[in-house]
Amino acid sequence: MKKDSRLSSVLHALLHMAEQDKPVTSDILAMCMKTNPVVVRRTMGLLRNAGLVTSERGHAGGWRITADQNNITLFDLHEALGEPTVFAIGNRQDSPDCLVEQAVNSALDDAFAEAEALLIERFKTVTLANLAADFAQRHATYRQQKE
């Protein structure tokens, strides 16, 4: 099963945008993320609908973060992306009348629900500003090591 990497991609794009004082085009973001500008526009459109970014048309246009980075959480982004399934594993559904399958699925359903709830709670505590600060620290360390 293919993993949904849109949250990771959106965070990548937003961190690039956070470093800019001007709008960033879909073409630039697509190069940074190694994807197609159409994918960027489609995904950023979801964030625009959630009030997290805005787009500007024209020669100097592009995408800009409009919400406060201290208030944008991973959960907000997860929601804006349509709350994709967080786990790529699931239950067998081949024999719903099988008591063994029922017992296994019940145990797995409980474990998946607990793990997802824990992950969602963690998403609510991590902000875009937290990630930007982590990036800035890593970048500074990297530059010092290069000198």
C-alpha cells in the first residue's frame, strides 16, 4: 500500500515559504519538493481553503503563509488535507463471519484507535514555528561545520 506523504510534503513547502519575504511560486515549490507544480497547486489549495495560506496572481505572485506559524499545528495541516489515514496497515475482511478474524480485528481495531489518538494528540502540540526553529538550528550547525 502506498503511503500518503502529503503532510510531509506540505511541511516541506511551508518551511521553504517561511524563509521567504515574498510569495513563492508553485514552480519553485515543486522544484524543492521534486514534484509537479500541479500537485503543489492542488495541495496548497486545500491549505488556502483552511485559511492557512493565500495565493497571489501575476508576475510577482505565488503562495504565502497567512496564518501565524505559532498557531499552525500538524493537526491543522492533517485536517486541511482531509484527515488521511495515518496507518497504512489494516484488518483482513475476507471472512467477516469467522470468529478468529473477528477476535483479531477487534484487537487490532483497539490498538489502531489508541495509536491514532496518541498521534493526533501529538500533532496538536507541534507547530510550524517549532519546525522552523528546528530547521534554523540545524542549518546554523551545518554552516558552522562547513566553515
